[in-house]
Amino acid sequence: MIEIAVQSHHRREMIEITSQINAALDAAGIEDGVCHIFVPHTTAAAVINENADPDVVHDLLNAWAKLLPPIHFAHAEGNSDAHFLSSVLGPSLLVPIVRGRLHLGTWQGVFFVELDGPRSRRVWLTPVAARPEI
């Protein structure tokens, strides 16, 4: 397992981590296979989305905020909305690795989604090399 660090600066934000993951895969020497990407936090998530137009990130953050009308949550910490969105978005991704890099679509990037920041966070990577043909 490989761990990468992520530092958020706002309560809710999307931080692209594609280049950090690719650097970790390069260091691990994985050429082809899959990479399991896991966020071990109950108020954060991992998603794949467009990384070319920053307006997409703003649009997604705004849309997720509108998913939650004013609700009374019983959880006393005041971050139940973050727990809810983390459950909806999910903690993990599985992405192919081809020639040592994540094999994503033209406009795709991997994002760490902070839902209760700012905080120091972690992302765990488990790359699995493809077995050579027998």
C-alpha cells in the first residue's frame, strides 16, 4: 500500500490528485494493472470527473450543497452533511494502469473531495500489477 498526503484549505473542495497518484505508481514501478484508490475518512470521498474546466468543480460543489435542504441531524458534531455526502460519493475508485499511469479518459482526473475541512488527509493506493501472460 502507498499513502499520499492531501491538505485541504476549505470546508468543501475538490483537489485533483491524478499527478500525485501517477508519481506514486512510477515510484512503485507498476507498468500495467489496476489501482485501488481509497479515502480512509468518513467526511471525504474520491471521484473521477473533468479536470480541464475549473467551472465543473465549482458546479459539482454547488450541486452537492443543494442536495441537502435544511435538515436536523442528530449527530452533535455539526458535520452530518459531510457524512451524508461522503456516503453518496463513496470512498474508493478502481482505475486501470497502462504504461505506468492511470488510464483515464481525455478530460478525466481523480479528485479527493473534502467535505469537512480544512484538514490534513490521507489517500491509500493499492496498485496491483497485471500478471504476465502464461
